[in-house]
Amino acid sequence: MVLVTGATGTIGRHLVEQLTRLGRPFRPLSGTRRGPRPRGGRGDLDDPASLAAALRGADQSLLNSGGAVPVEGERPTVRQWRAAIEAARTAGVSRVVRISACSGSTPIWPPERPPR
């Protein structure tokens, strides 16, 4: 089963449509308070309990969320991605794919601190 975060967003809604067409089992998760509640429920990448519950039974995760915005120190979205990846590891998820509609022209990592 695939967990799709950001299931009602720019990319997520298309991922959900495609998985439905393919007949793949998935659980949609959305943090937005707008629009219809996805059948998988609402979740929050800042809430470890909601991540653990959403990942229960998942073997793959499409980590789809907003892009990182420039701030001093660690970007909040990068912290969320790390938390989601760690929660997936703890849940025994075998594959996490990170995807975003973030502009490719804006670097999310400062040159002096490239990703590890």
C-alpha cells in the first residue's frame, strides 16, 4: 500500500487519480483544511502520531508537500521531510519518493551546506 501525502494538492490529486486508475492500493493524506476530506484522513507532517497512524500498513510512501522556503537555520519543510522519512523507516516502509511542485530555479540547500 502506498501512502500519498499532500493528496489534495497540485501534484497529489493527480497521483491519487493515477493510482486509482492503476488499481493500486493507497492511502491519501492531506493536511489542508480546505476542500473535501480525503478518505485516508487529515495528517500533519509536524505530528509524529498522525504520521505513524498514516504509515501503518504502508510499504511505500510518496512524500509530496510544499517546497522549502528560505529561512535562517533549518527550513521547516526540510525538518518535516526528515521526520516523515524517519517515521517511514520506523514503520518498515521500503521506499520513499520525495516529490514537489517547488520551482526548480530556487535552491533549497545553501551552497555551504549541501544535502548529505
